[in-house]
Amino acid sequence: MTALCHPVVFACGFLNCKVVFKAPDTTGPAKTADEYFNHVANHVQANHNWSYSTYFRNLMRQPGVDDAWKNRSNKGVKLRWQRHTSSVLREILETRHIPDVGLFVDWAVKLGSKPFCTPTSPVPTGLPDALYLPVLKHCEYGANSAPEPPYQPNASPGSPQVPDSLPNRSADFDFSAYPAPSASI
């Protein structure tokens, strides 16, 4: 099992919600994780609709990415992300391991566009070396610290509130093949 770096950012994926949760460190589940789960439970009880694209888009609202995301050149393009095409970028966002924000935003736009935006989309190849899965044993940030944003954006009115902590996790990744998506997804 490959242990990934601990998530320090998690976003709501329910439609019309822009809440983002951010941890100051990765020492484990804390009050903010409970707040996040309560937040999700409230959406479930209200029978709201969840969307992976909303989840991914809200991850892009985190400090250090938000300004570059808002100022990208192709703002009018309708983007839709799929789990099987954007999972590496999602892990990078959740762990804040974003070495080049401009490159990251360019790839987020690419993976939210055709040919990668449908359930039957091909898995992308040729991801730049700078965009890689954040593996814990290679982490430069240490086991208990959260990386700082790549840059500090100016707070703007209406920016989402970013609470303080999230749980730890690890995952297996098979880089040799992704399961082919079915048309019924």
C-alpha cells in the first residue's frame, strides 16, 4: 500500500455550495473534520445533489490557487471533471502539493474539457513531471505540517471560509492501468 500525504484541504461537493475546509497540520481528525462531516450530513438530510465537478471546482477555491483560478484566460469555458481523469490533480489539491500554480490551473482546465470531461473519456497521458501523486515517504513537508500555499492571495470579499483540519488517509494506486469507465456512470 502506498501511503499518500495527508489531506489538508477538503471541499463540499454539493451543488450551489462553495465551502472549503483547510487544516493547519496533518495530526489527525479534529474539530474541523467533524464540522465537515456535519456539513455533508446536513446536505444529505436536505436531499441535495452532489457533483464531483463541484467538489473539484471548490478545491480550486483554496488559498494559493483561487486567484490563479479566477484569473485564468479561458474563464467562460464550461468545465466538467471526471474522477478517472482528474484523480492525480485532486490528490494534489487535497494535499496542497502544488509546485507550479499556473501549470496546475492549465492542466485543471485541460482535464475539465473535451476529450477528458465525459464518463467514457480516455485517461490522460503525458502529465508534466511537476504534477505527481503526493506520496508520504517522499514528502518534503513532514508528517505533521501542512504545506503553505504556493503564494498568498489577497483575501477578497465573498471568499469561502476555510476551517482548520481533516483526517489522515492512505490509498493503493495501480499506475499500470485504470479501469475503463462504463457508459452507465
